[in-house]
Amino acid sequence: MHKQWAEAERRYAEVAEGYPETVAAPEAVYWRGVSRYKGANDHMALGGVAKELREKYPESVWTLKSSIWLE
């Protein structure tokens, strides 16, 4: 809502990196990527996030949601 994309990206990264074995980690990776995309308007970031999710969390619903970002 406040469009503080860099701050959001940083906070999601903290969760993803600090708690990689939790159920919150894949969601944090997903939203970190969305924040990066929104802040930089760089759609290439989304493909990298989808690949990361596929590698680290293949069974997560967030991996499935991000699959549309793969080309």
C-alpha cells in the first residue's frame, strides 16, 4: 500500500534466509521476488524466484503459484 518495495524485499529476505526450514520461507521467497519486481519493474526477477522455489521448495504451493513466471 505504501509502495516501500525495497524495505519489503529486505524484510522478506530476512525471513527466507533466517528461517529456511519453516513453512513461511517459500512464501517469503515468493513475496521477496514480487517486491523486487514492483520496485524495479524488472520481470526477469520473477523467473529467478520461480527457479529458486522449484529448487528449494518443490512441494510448496508458492512454487506452484510462481510456475507461471517460468518461460
